[in-house]
Amino acid sequence: MPFDAHQFKDIDPGERVLMGPGPSDVPGRVLQALSAPTIGHLDPTFLSIMDETQSLLRYVFQTKNRFTIPVSGTGSAGMEACLVNLLEPGDQAVVCANGVFGNRMADLVQRLRAELVRVDGAWGRAIDPEKVKKAVKGKTPKILAVVHAETSTGVCQPLEDLASIAREAGALFIVDMVTSLGGMDVGVDRIGIDAAYAGTQKCLSCPPGLAPLTFGPRAMEVLGSRKTPVASWYLDMSLVSSYWGKERKYHHTAPVNMIYGLRESLRIIAQEGLKDRFKRHLRNHRALVAGIEAMGLSMLVPEAERLPVLNAIRIPEEVNDLKVRQALLHDFGIEIGGGLGELAGKIWRVGVMGHSSCPRNVFLFIAALETTLRSQGLKVKSGALKEASAVYSTF
Amino acid sequence: MPFDAHQFKDIDPGERVLMGPGPSDVPGRVLQALSAPTIGHLDPTFLSIMDETQSLLRYVFQTKNRFTIPVSGTGSAGMEACLVNLLEPGDQAVVCANGVFGNRMADLVQRLRAELVRVDGAWGRAIDPEKVKKAVKGKTPKILAVVHAETSTGVCQPLEDLASIAREAGALFIVDMVTSLGGMDVGVDRIGIDAAYAGTQKCLSCPPGLAPLTFGPRAMEVLGSRKTPVASWYLDMSLVSSYWGKERKYHHTAPVNMIYGLRESLRIIAQEGLKDRFKRHLRNHRALVAGIEAMGLSMLVPEAERLPVLNAIRIPEEVNDLKVRQALLHDFGIEIGGGLGELAGKIWRVGVMGHSSCPRNVFLFIAALETTLRSQGLKVKSGALKEASAVYSTF
């Protein structure tokens, strides 16, 4: 039987309200930029677009680091680009692990045959810097790596103390900003972060596919003085930097249209301004939490350690996790995330990231969740929308 | 000074005629698909889009291999995905190298600490299978790897004999199809290829950013019986296959919009049909070569070993390489490629790939090149367009 080409219809993904752990809603301007005509990766016009993208990335990373680029892969490729370039076999690597993404770093450290020093923390809590200090004591780690915004738990890890610990230990301070970049203050230069990476589909509100990355001078020095080759050709940042630098030396073919989209999403951020953007995220987060708590539900993470971009809500015991998520998707077009790992079935993860962080989504979510829980027989306290409103009128 | 967001204008990459070594011209339908609304990577609608993309990829690879997916990176990430998953440290790897991309495989084999057995060939010529047979003799290689369409030289490597040599040696046969997939007969199952990868920005005429990849049963067996962990988390195909398989287990966030674009580009190919598509590529190639040779220029590669999708034209000694390419770009909007490595300054690389493979582009290129060469003082024989026309009226 010949292959029937007509079984495939025009693309029609529908429209969703993306309030999961990513992707977030993508603004029309970004989608439109994605569809601009493809040109060559060495075309003079494209080289200018690259320069502008770098300049915009430095703005959101709050850094002057020359080597600030989008890696040609998703956020996890950014993680890998950091570790594969900055670690050599046998190096000590201290990794803070209090969720899926810290664990992923630890896994990768071992694949790269570096010596893993794990600092474990409870899922749903930030890691105590004292614990890290103890773990580092007497060691000469090459890196100290931590997740700023743990997407699996909704925890925000304060970075300042860890930066000092890394500096004192002579280690590079590496930070996963996949979920925080563009929605929270990441202060790469102010805090003294040597290497960081992010994803595009969270608070940048660009489709997934690129990993913004920045290496400071100390990271570049470590990269330049390696004794062994990087165990990846694709992610060898010394080669990639020749393409993104003045030489413009061909490495791999840059994902041209994705970079159009990223540039536009960053331009939207620059137009809003980081300060206003952070405030917007905080405001919508507080309104959402006020509504959730008014319903009688509770948050996984203590207030002081909560991310303003991703909310981990405890699932009431009487409720069927999957049924609720399916109802939200089918009846209201809302995507939220379930728990991962040890939190599977125990939390919902509700993102209010980038373009998704807006009163319209917050009100919709509260109303939709209330409706769904009621229809599944749960007794929900009333007044949630009112409590959310109150946040908007006072903050 | 505060950051000035208004220095960045609306995206305007202009329009080019893409006749370099990739990217090729992207059809409007593909650009439009790219800009469809982003939905979640675990959304039921997206899962269907994944299934359809896999089915379409199997069609262009000419395979029934279950594990046929787009890797979340460009063609080079596909190369890396093949080698990092199928090689372990100490394994023997026979690599045929007669251009930049064969060399890249050899480089990667060494980064992965496998034992490299190089079979070198002249740049601009196919590799003699007898040479490979000799190199393999007495060895027990894990893989035999070769580039089907060497993008740096325009050479087509016949695959049948090498497949037999690999089979006899008990090695996996790995083929780089970056530039051939979608424009030439690759016959994965018919020839007996165990693993292959490609890029999207060549004969598929989708923007760069994904790497179609297929692993046959023997490759999956090798992957499943590894003794050491894959030295990459991002490209660990045993994890990736859990997401693309029935389990749908989250690995990394799929590049949703790029997959929309790929699906549309593959749908266009299926609608045209592979047989007609291969014939179209051959026809436009022959017309282009007829025009080039009528001008008095010559091709790098002997006729029997030429790719029908990428033409390596010798640069006449009297002519300034860069000036000609700049004039083509500025005066006619045409992008072609220069030579790489030892062929830098010696050849132009002119792609007629995918959507770019059409009489309009062929006639334009011949006329523009003739005009440019004349304006630079070269004596060009007349009648090139007529010779190209003659091909269209007889083939």
C-alpha cells in the first residue's frame, strides 16, 4: 500500500492557556517573528540579529559577560553545556539537589566522570547554606551548582550566600535559571555567578528550543585551560564562541528562526523593563495564592521560599489528580502540571510565567479550579476570586 | 545609562534566494506552521503531532524503524546522538573521511574515547570500498560510519558496498544523511543502514534546529546493552525514546513549534512523493551543471560521483571568490557557499535543495553568475541559459 500523504491534515494545535511548568503562553509578536523568512546563518543581516540577541540576553541576565548566547537546544542542553565544558574527569563537583533538576545535574556530573558531592535538601524547601558550607569544607571543588528556581517543587533558592561559599572555596558558581530568567531578579554580575543557563519557554515566553547561557571571565578561563577535550563536539563552547564572536567561524548551523523568536521575546521584555516585569510576576503570584488559600487549599512551599513564577499547590486527598487536570484542559483549555518524582500525585504545578502571568489567567484559573473541584464533590470555600481581587487593588 | 529597548527594530531579515549549502528556501506553508500557537509538550494534541511526525520521518528515511525521531538540535546534534549512544570508550570506530563532515565524526569519536580507525579519501572524490575493506580487515569495529552527501565537497558516497563490509565485520553501519535526506534515495531499510541522521535545513526545506534520526533494531540492541552510561544526558536516546514511545515519559521539553514546521515540511514531501522529488532534484542539478559548463567553468567532482543537491564549482583563478559571492548576495539576493578547509577559495558550493531546487532558481543563478563574472572582467562563454533550457526540454 503506498504511503497516503492525505492522512495528514493542516496543522491545528488549538489554543491553550498555558499555566503549567512550561511552555508558557507565547505572544503573537513572537510567533510572527518565528515565521519571518529564513536566511543564512552567515548572512550579514543574520549576524546583526545575533549581535542584538546577545545584547538583549545580557540585559535579562543582568551581566556584561561577553560570552552570552543561546545554545542550540532546550534548557537541559544549557545545563549540559555548562557542565560538559567546565568539568573534567576527576574534578570535584558540589551539587545542591532538592528536586528533579538538581538531581539531573548530579546525574550529569557522574556521566562526565567528575566526583559528585551531593548536598541533599528536602523537596519543597530551599537548601540551608550551612549544609553547603559543611559539604565543601576540606574539599577543593571545581564547581558549586544550584538550581535557582526548582521547577519540580516551586522553591526559590537564595543565591548570595552560596555565591560566597563558592568564591571562598575557589569554585565556579553555576546557577540553573531555567525557570527564573525573565521573571525574577537573577543578578548574574551583582551576585557573582560564573555560569548560568536558562530555557526560552518559561518566563521568556518564547517556544522551547533554545537555552540562553552566560559564562563569566572565570568560567572562560577554566574553559580555556582544560587539559582534556570537551566530551561533546556540539556543545563545545570554545568552538561555539568562535561563531558567536568576531571570527564568525562556522560551527553548526544556527537555528535561525528560533533566534528570530527569541530576539522578539527579549525585545518585549526590554520594552516592559525588568523591574516592572518582576513586579508583575510577584503581583499575579500573590493574587493566585490568595485565591488558592481562600478556597481552603494549601501551598507546598513556605511563603518565604516560594517562587513567584511557579506555584506548587497541595492536592487535597479526596481529589483525583488526573481527573482535575483533564477537566481543566478539556473544559477550560487550561494546562497545568502534575508533580514529578516523589511529588507525583501530591501537587499541582501552576505556572504564571512571562506572557502567562496576567490577571486574566489568574482569575480564569481560580474560577476554573473552583468549578472543577466542586463538580468532583469537594467542598470548596467561597470567596476565592474576591481575595485575588483584593491583592490587585492593594499591590 | 539605562538600557534602550527602542534600539531594536521589528525583525526584518529580508528575503534571500538560498542556494548555499543550507539553509535552503523555506516554503511559506512551513513558516506558517512554525507560527501556530505553542501548546504543551505533553498535550494530547501535541502527542498526535509527534506520532504523525514520526510516521512522516519513516517515509522519508524509507524505513520501518520504530525509533525514528527528530533530535532537539541541529544536524550535528544528530551526529553526536548517533555516536555518543552507540560507542563506548575503547570501541573501535571506522570513519570514512573525505571532507569536513567525515572529519567531524572522527573528531567526535576521539572525544568519546573510542579507538578511531580513519579511512581517508581525497576531498572531492568518493571513497573506494576496497580501501575500507582493507582498513576493517583483522579488526572488530563497533561501527562503520560514512557521510552519504559530503556537504563540503559535493560528493555522493555509494552506500551498498559499505553496508556489506559493515555487516561482514559485525559493525553497525552509520550514515550521515544531513544533506541527502528528502532530496535523494537514502533507502535505510533496503540498504541495511543501522543508524542515520540528517538536518532539517537542507533537502527538507525546514528551518535549521532539528535533526531527524533513525535507529534500527541492531542499533537499539547495542544501546540497550551498554556497559557504561551515555556521556550525555540531553542526547541519551534510551531516555529520549521513553518520551517518543508509548510511555510519554517527560525527558526534556520538546521544541514544539520547530516540530510543527518539520511536520509541515515532511507533509509537503509526502504530497510530492519521493520518486518525483528525487527526479526534480536531478533535473535541476543537470540543468545547472549544463549552464555552468557552457560558461566554461568546471565542476570539482567527476560526474558519476556528484551530488544532485549540492554543486561544487571550481573558482576560475582570475576571479576573487569573496567579491563574487558578495555581488551575488547584494545585487541578486542569492546566497551561495564558499569552500571549507582545504577547498577554501577554490570552490563555490551551490545548493539546489528542497524548495530551492526549481528552474526559477537555476536560471536566476546562471544569469546572475554570468553577469557577475563578466562585470569582474572574466571572459565567459555565452549560451549558458540555452544549455540549461535544453536539459529541461529533454529530461
